[in-house]
Amino acid sequence: MIKLVTGEEMQLIDSYTIKEIGIPSMVLMERAALGIVDHILKRKHIENEKVFILCGSGNNGGDGLAIGRLLGNKGIRTNIMLLSENYTQETSMQLKILQNLNIKVDKYDADQLKKYISESDLIIDAIFGTGLTREVIGHYKDTIQCVNNEDKFVISVDIPSGICSKSGKVLGVAIKANLTVTFGLNKLGNVLYPGTLYASKTNIVDIGFPKRAYDSRMLKHFTFDENALQKLPKREARSNKGTFGKVLVIAGAINMSGAAFLSAMAAYKIGGGLVNIMTHEENRVIIQTSIPEAIVTTFNTLDNKELDKTCFIEFKSSIKDANVIVIGPGLSQCKATKELLEYVIRHSKVPIIIDADGLNVLSNELSLIKEHQVEIIITPHPGEMSRLLGVSIKEVTENLIENANFISKKYNIICALKDARTIVTNPFDDVYINTSGNNGMATAGAGDVLTGIISGLIAQGLRPYEATCLGVYLHGLSGDKAKERVGVYSMMARDIIEEISKVTNIN
Ligand SMILES: NC(=O)C1=CN([C@@H]2O[C@H](COP(=O)(O)OP(=O)(O)OC[C@H]3O[C@@H](n4cnc5c(N)ncnc54)[C@H](O)[C@@H]3O)[C@@H](O)[C@H]2O)[C@@H](O)CC1
Ligand SMILES: Nc1ncnc2c1ncn2[C@@H]1O[C@H](COP(=O)(O)OP(=O)(O)O)[C@@H](O)[C@H]1O
Ligand SMILES: [K+]
């Protein structure tokens, strides 16, 4: 698990380290500067290059001054410009050290700035870090625009200047970096859109924050890297298909068998023991032919699109047998879907994953999930979430974490809000931010695959929140493998399924 922090949280970690532990601020700053210099010195022809460092008045600017000093020591041609005059204590001390060494530091001058930018090969952005609190205006804005207008390699110190460290939003204007080197823990702003596009590649350097400084805080945001594959459920040697759980997939109205197929296939491919598909009677043959490994039970609808109630006899025993239930993919928004959903919520004793049309039906009657007895996971995309919350899609996508948090808390459920950075929340404020996946996955059916993966993980015994976070991560990773094989243009949902085995086959 990789923790992520807001600027505010990082500042608390900074001040705990400095005030409670006693590591001097200047020591941290020196290590931060050394971390950046390491990256600069890795450049192939750095000895022939010219570096230009832009510094603000806060400690991010202090890092910049220290970088300038260390590069000067290495004989690298460096120009430094300070953009303002009300320095923090540390930045004043850094400036004093540079003065003692007779290192020139320019004050802001628009013409000189343009000259330095055009002369340099590498620009170091140390204007604002985690202390940015408001819109960037005036000569700061002009400076950032000047940098962005020239095609130079830019390294941002900690976070691209102009990006909000908590939300990833651009506060007016922001540096477009080629590389961001961040300290201690990665900042949310470097991971969330649009900030992540400005940060480009992000490297984290350890500057000596003691582990206790992180552990003493309730850090709620996290992400995964490939180490998360260790969390895959263990497969006992002495086992049978019952060991790995039973998934019930309630999916597929007339002519919509595809969604049921994709969810069920994904549930099998991730290791679920047995999948029972409950689908419309019309889909029986196609489903049985396309996925003979699945058990098929069916329901029928009457002329008015209500459910033919005789199906409840078989339905009851399917629900009783299942370890996890998926409901919604391709069900359509008819009365039957509402009846099925209501029945499942009332009678299930196992976790329920509600997706697609299950969510659309739910948005007309959220009271259905108010008094649920079991864990509920919803997997909306922004359109479905906007209907659930009665707000615009823009409001959803601009505040993914807040919206996912809100619905999780209000209804006591798990929410996987799907986007290019899917967010998974629970009622206890935990926030998983997914960084796997790619734009090839913006293809019909990719969401059905995700539901199947999550259900298969729950069937094998993972707890619902853990399964949802891991499922989202593995889904993205499978998409990344599919990108390598077929590329983003040709990727189809079935390509993601095909790659699940490559992702899980780790031993
Ligand atoms: N000892 C420490 O505290 C350490 C801090 N570090 C660096 O310090 C940074 C955080 O430093 P600070 O908290 O001083 O904050 P920043 O350096 O991000 O700058 C904040 C300063 O800019 C001003 N400001 C904020 N928004 C502005 C705007 N829109 N227009 C103009 N001025 C604006 C603030 O009033 C403040 O003076 C980190 O990102 C990191 O780079 C590192 O050196 C590691 C150690
Ligand atoms: N640009 C992207 N980067 C990463 N993941 C993406 C991107 N676009 C889509 N996805 C993922 O693909 C899936 C699409 O799901 P969804 O919109 O429900 O599709 P459908 O309803 O067609 O099945 C989600 O899990 C989403 O996170
Ligand atoms: K910066």
C-alpha cells in the first residue's frame, strides 16, 4: 500500500519531524535539494548544459536555492531567479548562504526571465510547492506561461507550481513539467487529474522523515503498485471449486447477453470457483454456448416488463447458494430490474455489487439501499453517479473524492467511482486512488469486466473493500497488458479479460 498525502498532511508531517523529533528543517531541505540534484546529474550531457532555477518565497523556493548552490559546486552553469521577497526563515537562510558564496541570485525581471529561459537546457521549477493556497496571478502567472511556451525540459520540485496539492486542480495556471521529484510521500495533486498530466512522471525521494511521522497520522489516501499482487487470495492445494466461492451474476435483459458474459468470464478468470448467471430466458442459448462453464438460470418478463414471479422459486435457491451477488449489467431499466434489485437487497445474506442498470434503477429510489443488512458495493461511472446524486457530471468529475466519500458515508456502502483515476471509498474515510489502466479501456463492456473481477475476489474470501480496491487495480493492470498487446485503439473488453491471467500468474 502506498500512502498519498494532501499538502496540509505533508506540512503536519514536516512540522512533527522538525518540532517533535528534532530533525532541523534545513537538514530536510538539504536532503530534498540533494535528491533533485541526483536526478539532474543523471542527464547525459549535463556538464554542457545550462540550468535555470525559478524560486518562490516559500520553502519550495528554499529548495531551489539549495539546488542552485549544489549545482554550482559541481561546476554546472546555473542561473537563479527569485520571484518575490517575503521569504520564509529557511529560504532567507539559504539566500544568505548563497550570498556568502558570492552566488548570483537575480530578482524578477521580465526581460531577463525570457533571456534565461531561452538560453537554458533545463528549468527547475521551485516556485510553489505544497503551500500554494490561491489562484496564481500577476508576474507568477506570466512566469509560468513563459516557461510553458518554451519547449525546455522542466523538473518540478515536489509538485508542479500552480497545481493544488489536495485536488490536482490547476489554480489559474500551472507548470507543465517533464519530471516531478517529490519528497517523502507522493502528493494527491501529482496523482489526480489534471495535476497528473502536469507532473508527468513522478519520482519520490526519501529525505529522512522518520516512519513514525507517517504512522502517527491517520493517512487515509492510498494507491497500489505491483506489490499489491501479493494480496491476491491464496489458493490452497487441497481445494475444490467450492473453496473458491460462488458468484451469482444477475445480468442481461433481452438482447443484452454481452454484459452477463463479460462479468461472468471475468469472475472465472480471476479465480472464482463457480459462476451462476441469472439472465433473461431469451439469452439462455447464447450464454450457454458462449460460456459453458457457467450455470444458467433464467427469468422471464411479462408484456408490461414486469417480472414473471414464478422465477422466484429458482431465484431463491440461487441467492442462498451464492457467496457474492452482482446485479445490474445489461439488465435495462424496466420494472423487472427494480423487482430483482429489491428482492436481492431484502434477501441476500452476502455482499452485493450493484452496477450499470442496477444503479440507474437505484437512482430513482435510493431508499432501497437505506436499510441494507449486508455490504453493498456500487460501481458507478460519472454519468451513473450524477444520476445517483442528482448533480451534473462536471460536478462529479471535478470532485471525485468528495462525491464518492459522500455517498459511502450517507448510505454506509463502498463506492468505486470509475474514471481515468478510479476512486474507491468506504464509510470510514479510506480513499483508494487507482493509477493503473489507460484510455484504451474507455470501451463498451470494460465496466462489466470490473464487476466480474471484484465479485471473483470476494468469492475467494477477500473482504469487500479490499476486493474492490484490488479489483480496480488488477482491472487497470490487465488493461495495461492489453494495451501492450493490441494497442489502445483496438482494445475491447474481452482483451482486458484475456490479460487477467498474465496479471495473476505471478508465481
Ligand atoms: N522543512 C520543510 O518544511 C520542508 C519543506 N520542503 C519544501 O517546502 C515546500 C512547502 O513550503 P511552504 O509551506 O513554505 O510553501 P511553498 O513554498 O509552496 O510556498 C508558499 C508561499 O507562497 C505564497 N503563496 C501561496 N499561494 C500563492 C499564490 N497563488 N501567489 C503568490 N504567492 C502564493 C504563500 O504565502 C507562501 O509564502 C514543499 O513543497 C517542499 O518543496 C522541503 O524542503 C522539505 C522540508
Ligand atoms: N482513460 C482511462 N484510463 C483508465 N481507465 C479507464 C479510462 N477510461 C475508462 N477506464 C476504465 O474502464 C472502465 C469503463 O467502465 P464503464 O464506463 O462502466 O464501461 P461500460 O459501462 O461500457 O462497461 C472503468 O473501470 C474505468 O475506470
Ligand atoms: K514546484
